Amino acid sequence: MNIIFDIRILCMLIALVTVFQVFPLLLAVGMGESLIPLAKSMLVSSVVCGVGLFLTRKARPVMEPRDGFLVTSLGWFLASFFGGLPYVFHGGLDFPSAFFETASGFTTTGSSAMTDIEIWPQSILLWRSTTQWLGGMGMVLMAIAILPFLGVGGTQLMKAEVPGPTKDRMTPRLISTARALWGIYCLITVVSIIGYVLCGMTWLDGVNHTFAALATGGFSTKNLSLGYFSPAAQWWSIVIMGAGGMNFLIHYRVIILQDWKALTYEEFKGYLLIIAIFTMFIVAVLLRTSDWGLEEVVRHALFQVVSIMTTTGFASTDWELWPAVLQLLLGLTMVIGGMSGSTGGGIKVVRTMVLLKTIPSVTSRLLQPQQVVIQKIDGQPISREILENAVAVFILSLGYVLCGGLLLNALGMDLLSSIGASLTAWANVGPGFNTVGAMDNFAHVPDFGKIILGSMMIVGRLEIFTILLLFSRQFWRD
């Protein structure tokens, strides 16, 4: 491993985080807000990365696969630490809460330790939303550009993440693909902002909610989340959240390559089917149990299904007041998550499909032991490697959520809130259940619990195998 060069790369990451704090700083100047929180944060980060870059100036620019995994893992923790300094210097959050808030931002989780969002300076809220926007595309670029660059290890992870169609969707020039994806991301961002403004939001609210919706993050500038805004803004949010939960390679093929066949991928059809089925069931229940009209029922049902499944976490209403069966269904969509290669979390739609496709295979094999059943996705056989990955991720994630929930319960949280907080942190959703529900916050969570949850968010965003590699002897062996 090339540790010195790894440190240099990490310093560059800190510098990148610092550069993006310029925009909230300019907003603070324009609105007459205090510059001290952001200025101090930029000063501390600049000194640290400056010293680090100076000391590593002679590092050999060579990276092995292990270096890539190390930099990627540590980079998220460092970004969450340095990105949280504005909250600390403002005085509104302590270090554990600031780490939690920033990790929630960069991982596009959307859980918040802020008790009253609307009293915070607009410049700090813009930085809060910016962390989500950066984190959303950051994950896509890592999947598209960094992992294949790392060699065999990274390529294998990519194949496991997007089975079958992966090779068809990649282009020979990964840098060009990455630039195209950034262009698409920025294009959708601009369109989304304009759409929100047309729906009645101010330009600043439009920017903040675009950054959160497209990144499937969920940070809002209002305590009532999207429930504060017009029905039109809620409908528009459904569109943007849905786009963020899609595989960005589909956006690339449709927008750049004009390849409409990308919309026929099985994972995309499964994504839409799951949203449709869950929405129709919730609509049927709400029509019997609520006083809303048809438009309100459909809007709130579709909004919450898309919001939770894409792991955005916006709320148009307090869905914890809905019947328990509907909350259970939303919890299930939370586990499924968005599509692979999207800004969403969860185990991903494609892994859910892989697991479901194994059921008829096992049943057929019980009836006819000699029969060979080959399941496919988009015409490509589901290999044993892909199946093992899906099963392992599901089992490890389940155990990870349960362990996290038990730790939080040991710290004094009730069991339902503990499991809900652990699940929402791993799935990068935002709201949980009970005391950490749709209209609640995480301010009451013990400090050590916030560190646990912030770390769980990062592990959930990177996926558990990336972190497990760091704890293997082979990883550190020369």
C-alpha cells in the first residue's frame, strides 16, 4: 500500500469539502448573516489540508486496489468530521451532533439532530443541503469511475452491484462517462430548481430542496418538511425523488445516447412495479380510514412510497398516524431501497429481484432434483457469485441493523425507536419509527448513539463489504 499517497488524496478530499463552503459563505455575505462559522471552518480545514499536502508532496502517485478502498472508507469519515465544523462554530450543535448531521448529509440519509430547523441561518442550511447534493453524485461517480479504476477488486464489486447489464452500460472511457453523469446531474438540478420555483417556492428553498430531493437526501428548510409547501411542490418532488432513485446509467443512456431501450431494463420495471403496487395498497386503505379526497390520498400515498423507497425521507404528512400495516409496508420499501447506481440506499431493487428469483428455482429443485434452472436478469444468467453477494449482503445487513438497534437500546432508547433508528441509518432513509419518526428528530439520542448512527450511515452508504475489507488480515498484509 502507498499510505503517503493515500494521505495526500485524503487531504485533497478535505480541500474539496472546503471549496464548496464558499457558496454558503457568499450567501451569508449577501444576507448579512455571521461569517464566523463558515470562515473558521474553512480556515481550520485549509490549514490541515495545506500541511498534509506539503508533507506528502513527494509521494509516489501510485494506487493499488487496497489504497482505493482505504481512501474511500476514511474519506467519508473525514468529510463528515470537517464538514461538521460550521455547525460546531455556529454553536448550535456539539461535535457528536455535528458529525451525525454531516454524515447524514454526505450519505444522503436526511436524519437530523436539529430541533428547530427554521431558526438556523440560511447559509448554514444551504451548506447542509450542499452536503447531500455532493454525497448523492459522489456515490454514483465512485461506482462508475473509481471502482473500475481500482482493478479486479473494484470491478468485482461493480459486477455484484449491477449484475448482467453492467458491461453493456459502461463506456470504454470512464472519465468521459463521469463527466457526462456530472452534466446530467447538473442539468436535472437546474430543471428541478426552476420547477420548484414555478410551484411556489422561493429560489433559495428551491435550491435546498432540489439538492435534497435529487440526492434522495431529505433535508428540508422547514420543520414540516414538504408538508409546509403546496401540493404542486409535493407532486414535483415525487418526480425528482423518483429520478434520483433511478440508476444514473439509465439517465446517461437515455439523455446522452438516446437509447430508450434502457427503460426496458428489468430492474427499472421492477422499481416502477414496486412503487405502483405499494401505492395502490396504501391508497385503498387510506380511502377507508382518512377524510382526504381522492387527490390528497393518491398524492400522500405516492409521495411517501417514493420518498421512503428512494430513501429520501421527505414527508408530506405525518405517516406515523397511518394504520400500523401501512407503516410496516413503508418499512419494507425502506429495506428494498432504490435502484443500483442511484443515489438511494437500501439493499437495492436488483438484489431484491435476485433473491426473489431464487425461490422458484429452489422449489423446482425440490420437486425435480436433477433439473437445472437458470434464472436471468435482462437476458444475462444470475451467476453464483451474484447470488452469493445478494444473500450475504441481506444477512449481514440484517445482523448489522439488529446489533445497532441493541446498542442504541442499551444506551437508553426504547426498542422500537432503537430498531427504527438503526434501520433508517443503515438504509440512508432519514425518518424511523416512534420517537425518531417522520415529524421528529434525533436530538434526544445520546452522544455515543449519534456517533454510532453516523458511522452506520457511512457503512450503509458504502455497503458493508467495503468496510469489512478493512478488518481482514489479507487487506493489511504486504
